[in-house]
Amino acid sequence: MVAGALAVETDRSKLLIRDPYGKSLIASVGPILHSRELLQSSAEYGRTVALRQHVQISSGADHLEVDRPQALEAGGCDTTRNEAEASLDLLLPARIRESIELNYYSKVNAGLSLGQVVRDPSFLQDPFSHLALFPDHGVIHMRDVAHRIVDLIENVSKIKLSERSPLRLDFMKSYGCLIAYAHDIGMSDLNPFGRTVHAEFGAHEAFGAVFDEIVDILWTANVGNLAWRVLRLTSAGVFEGSPQRILRELVALAFAHSKSAVPIATLNNTKALRKVMLHVLGRPLEALYHEKQLKKSRTDDERAHHQAARQEAISPKALAEHRAVLLSGHYTDFEATAFAWLDVKVPQALEFIVDVVDAIRYLRCADALRQRGTELRTSGSYQIFIDQQTANAVYALRDSEGRTFLLEGESPLNAGEANLAGAEVTQEGDLRLAFYRGCFGSDEAVRRAAHNASVVVDDIQADVVESFVGVEGAQDSPHRGCVLLEHTEDNPDFAPLVADLVVKRSPGLKDRVRCVPALRDAPEPERRRFLAAHAIEWDREKRTTFLRNVATRGYKTDHIDIDLGFRDARLGHLVNGECLTQAGARASFVYIALTSGLRGWPTGGYESFRIHPWELLGITGVIRGDFRVATVVAESDADVLIIPKDVYLRHWHRSYTPAEFCDLMRTIGQPEHQQPAARAG
């Protein structure tokens, strides 16, 4: 068995080494070591040979965990920021995040103040094409993408990707956060040149001086076992080269967030991916810039200019200078060794490579799902919002003296994003999107808003769906991912109009774009419970029997369509003590108790009540379009059918007429054998 040595930073730091089952193998301390040693250990399971100051790890251990004190020392500080930021400490040390934010992303927002951009002739010539009014690429955007990567890996990995162990998922989350922080650092160059090659800049910067400290922190903190996995593979001779250099290459792969630079076919082909990375790292940014501009050139003069500039940038002298500055400290034979691990085919390497590539998929997906709507701001930190009269995007430009200038534009993408209330991937693998409003000042404005919405929906779905094209070994799904468009409460025709336009833009989505009940205004605990609940798979007989049972509780059910009435309903489960509804919350769902175990406490000082199976809960608030008047809590585990209010009002709700009610009362008063059979759908 081969064992590796890993360094720690101080004699107070502790490294906990565990086997795949969580059993602790060794805990040791020692001063920092930048060298790597191969040591022989006993073949006896879990036993290692400890030599002086080194921590020895048997090859049977595939997990090395740095305890919290070590992570904080490596990370630089024990943060007391909000809970969301604190959760990232476990995935990417605060010191790394602070360094990247300070050196790159803060410059994006700070450099695009109104006082600065108005001195830029290109801004005054066309404000909407200027970076200042582009969607945010600053600190908040990058944090948002990091959180979304973690959420995606935790909630949809079993649907989108092949199943893998918790340790591998932890690796993917930490690596995903790392490349989320690295992917847009090139936007800190606010000039058109910087914007054009921002992805390439990030790949180059991973080998620069600023990332020396970042790599050191990654090495000592070992979050997500990033360093440990690389060390095991290099120690075993599976990968060639220093593990620190491979860590830099992993950072550089954030370049692959660019879907234009790395099409999905390239991401799925590691040989092609390595070729692209060699090309990007092996050339100066000037050469890469003119390559891109050459492809966009419209005139012979433009083509001649960019061709000449490109040739100068890739001259032998220019290439030699570039490699001497950027690469010579990391490679002796760049072409032969850079990213060579992407070509290794042994099982341990393939597992590592799959996790790396799949983390990049999640980065591409999370970038597409970035926050929009009322939270949307530009890279200059200006608010963007939708005008309810014109359906155009309005920008609130505020200067240093506190003055605010409202600028209205007709950018379809920006206006569509400003009206987007939410975008997420469900546990079934569907893309679900919600809009703030569907009613505007005129029919023309409604059509404009629908067009703008279709542009952004098509843009997002293309990125999200394409990110997972070609994934091998993913769990078979009963259907391809659908695009779910939530209805807007102010205009029931808006979502169907958007759906038609999306299909016209992308005919391949026919039968996969569907309008679903609105959840945007639902209380967040109820919304999350609904999305986490299971779809109904009852056959017609079971649905009919269910409706008959509901009818025994007095409700009218004979009009309910067996298919439409259950189409968007779900089956939820509550544990003892869990709150189903809260008095005062908006009534967004109707619940039907499937078991006993629920009790309600009404407002107004009235007594609590026990809820029987087949009883409908929350109907008064839904019918009124108002708030809950009772809190319902599970006194024991209980199951419920969850019906969104749109579905209930459209397919379930029917009141008795006086004549129907009186006839029913007469029937109920008859002996049981004389009562007519209940009818259901």
C-alpha cells in the first residue's frame, strides 16, 4: 500500500483522516511541508507508519477532513456574517472569497459609477450596450452563483447525473464554489477588450501571482477534499506533476463556463477540452482577442487588421515571452504535461474527471439561473425593473449626489429578465419559471412583455438543458426535462402566450412547455413543501375512489375531471410537530387529509378542532382570495394531498345551489340502503 504525506500549518492544527465509512484512521499534527513523500504502510487495514513531523495516510483512506479550527486558520478569519455566507466557509475558505472579491469583483461595481461612465463616449453613444447596464457581474452575482451551484448539487444531482457518494458530492460542491468565484474575474477589466476575453483571462490568472496564496490556502484547508483527492492521485502515480499545479489547472477550467468558447460537445470530450485549454493558456490574451474579433469581422479592412494583430501576437518572440512570464514557473514541457490528467483512463482518474466536468455543468446551469427580477441589478449596481405600463425595462441610475435618473429601454432580454420572478430546477429535473406580472397598460404592451419573456425563457432553457446533454450514467427519467411556466395571477392568458412564443423560437420544445399553477406568492414553507412532494401516480380507479371518499365529507365532487383535477396536485408528508398552515399567511393551497393526525387552531379564540381523513383544509382562504384563519399542525405523522389554488378554483370548487343542498339533505336523512350511490368524475 502506498501512503502520502500532507502538510498542516501549525502545531495546533489537527487533520482527521477517515475511511469511506467515516471511521477515523489517524489524527496528527506537524509544521507545514511543501514537499510530497511516498511512504510504505502496513497492509493491515487502518494502520499507518508515522514518521516524525509528517502525517501519514494509508491508501485505503479516500477522505481527509480538516477540522474547523484548521479551516479557519487557513481561511484567515472566523466569519460572523449572515448564515448563507457562513455556510460557504465549509466549502471555500473566507480568505479565498475575500481575496477574489477584493481583487476582482469589487472593481466591477466600483468602476462603473455614473460619474465615471458618463465620461466614456461609448456609454453616451449607446448606454444599453455598455457594461454598466449589463446584468450584474460583480460581488453579489458571484456569491449568488456559488449558492446556486450548491443548491443544484444537493437537490437535483440524482436526476441530472449518475449517483455518487456523499464524499464525491462534497468535493463537487467545494470545487463548484471555487470555479463560481473564479469564472468571471476577467470582467474586472471594464474595457471591451477585457469583456471579450474575460473567460480566457480567468484561465491565465489561475497561474499568476494572486493565486499563489489561494492555492496555498486550498492546499492547507483541504475543503471538500480538493487537495486530498489530487494528492492521492499524484502520490499513486495516476496523475503526473505537482498537486499544486493541478489545483491551478482546476481553477483555470472555470474558463469552460463560457458556452460559446466551450460548446457542450467539447465539454463532453475530455481530449477536445484539453486541446482547448492548451490553446487558451498557450497564447497571449491579445492573440485570443484578435482571434475572436477576426470571426466577427464584417469588412475586409477589419479582417486584415485583426489578422495582422493576431500574427504579431503569436510570433515566436511573443509566444516565448508569454510562456516565460505565465507558464515557465509551472511547466518544463507545457504541451506534454498541461492538463494531461484529462487524458488518463484508469478508473480512479475517470471518477475524478467526471466529478470535475459535472461540477462545470452545474456552474453553467447556475450561471443561467442567476437572480433576476426585483433583485436584478446591473454591473454598475443600478436597479432594473419592469414598467407595468409599457413592459419595457427601466434603469434607475443614481449618482454620487443622490440624484436618480430613470432610463427606459426596449432591450427584450433585459426587460424579460426584469419580469422574471424566479427560475429553478425542480427535483424532477424540470425548469420552472415564474413572472411578476402578465397584465400591462395596453394589449401591445402585453404582447411585448410576452415576447420579452419568451426571449429570456428560451435563453435560460437552452443553457440549463444543454448543460446536461451527453451525460452518461444519469438516472433514467420518465420524461425529458420540461419547461414549466407559472401562470400570473393578474392575467391567466399571459403564460400560455409566452409558451406559444417559446415553442415558435425552439420548435424542439413542443409538448415540453407547460403552464402550471402560480406559486410565487405562496408562503415559502408551503411552496417548498409542494415542490418537494411527490407527483400523483394514481390510476383512474384510485382517483375515483378518492373522490367518493371526499364526497362523504360533504363536498361536491361529481364535476371534477379525473385527469385535470389531479394534474398539478402532489402528495405531501408531515412529521409530528410540523406546521402545515399558519394563520395570517396567504392562502395558496388547499389540502386534503389522507390520514388522521392533524389539528387546527382557529383565530378569534375558538376551540381547536381535529381534522378527519378526506377533509379539505384551507378552502375558505382560497375561495376568498385572502389569508389563513387557522394554524394547522401535525400531532403525528400525516399525509396530505396538496392542490394549488389555481387548480382548486378551476377544477374542484363548486358550491351547492339551494335546490341541490335541500335535495342532498333529504337524501342524507334517508336510511342508508335508500341513498343513491355517490358519483365522482
